[in-house]
Amino acid sequence: DTEVTQTPKHLVMGMTNKKSLKCEQHMGHRAMYWYKQKAKKPPELMFVYSYEKLSINESVPSRFSPECPNSSLLNLHLHALQPEDSALYLCASSPGGFRTDTQYFGPGTRLTVL
Amino acid sequence: AQKITQTQPGMFVQEKEAVTLDCTYDTSDPSYGLFWYKQPSSGEMIFLIYQGSYDQQNATEGRYSLNFQKARKSANLVISASQLGDSAMYFCAMALATYSGAGSYQLTFGKGTKLSVIP
């Protein structure tokens, strides 16, 4: 089973709202990732958690706040977003931190900021 | 700097024919991994195939095979017997080791190739 789940599938929020995206995997993977993907562009890495510790933060604005409560769960807290933050947000996981490890992606959350 | 190049923004292929999607990469690191992902219009990134830089043989997974030419730094995806469900965006990606903490690597993606399968 290589399933990564993400909720919600779609989210519409105003610029003053606070919302959270959720990602879950039960494959025993120890690395989890958040990507942002604009239309017709490749995914851009935002954050990497390795063994529940934040190991990479690709200079993402502080209005995006990641959290890894345990090895199976990854959240992305959103606050005071801008319309340009509208995008597909993809979560992925991989067994560990090796170059041979495949990242398995979830179905994504389509976010619209009004 | 690490770089992945996909030079074909769009490709058309007749159903049941084979198609090759091009990918070239640039890195000075001798240790790297190359991946191909498929992204249908629904948005999910689906893993297709992997090739390690030290692998001696080209990777194959069902109808997918990877034509790995290390000296030319190319890792082209070959899809045999195309099906209508193969219509999607295809991304080539390279994994490079990072040393930024507990051990992780980053995927660098190409810009993608949109494949359309014609009945």
C-alpha cells in the first residue's frame, strides 16, 4: 500500500482566515514533504520533515507553518494568505532520507485564496 | 547547479504506439537518483519508474522503461503500447542528497511534458 491521504481536497479561504491542511501516511515512512504547485508548473519544495524534525525550509513565508505531530501526520497551517498563494498543495512521504527512496504523493489540496 | 531539462512541452502519440519523452540532467554529484512521475488532470503525482546513477541496467516497470545514457546525462522515458489513460503531464525529477540535518534529499523537477494519446 503506497497511499498518502490529504484533506481537504478543495479549500477556499479569505485572506484573514486561518485554516489547516492535513496529510497522513501509514507506510512507516520517516520523511514527509510539502510542495506547492502552480498551474502548468512543476512542484516546488516547501518543507521537509525527517524523523519528525524539520530538516528543510525553503525560505517559505511565515504565513505557512508546518507541523509534524507524529511520524504519520503532517499539517500545514495557513494564516493571512495572499491570492498568489492559490495553488495545488501536495504532500509526499518517503521511507527515509536516501537518494534511492521514492517519494509517494497524495492527491493534493486545491487552495483558492480570495 | 543541479538542473533537469525536458525540452518537449507537448507530445502526441497514436493509441497503441510507443512514445519517448526526453529528459536531460546536469549534476557534478556522482550519486543521484532519477525518477519519472505522471500527473493526470486530477492532480495526483504518480510514481512511474526509478533509475540510480550506479545502476548498470536500464529500469523497466511494465509498459514503462527508462533509457539511461549516463555519459550523455539523459534519462528518457519510453512508454510502449500507449493507452488513452496515459494522457497526462509527465515530470522527470532528480534526487540529490542533502546534508542539512537528519538525512533527507531533495527532488528537482523538470518543467514537464504534456502527453496526449490520440484514439
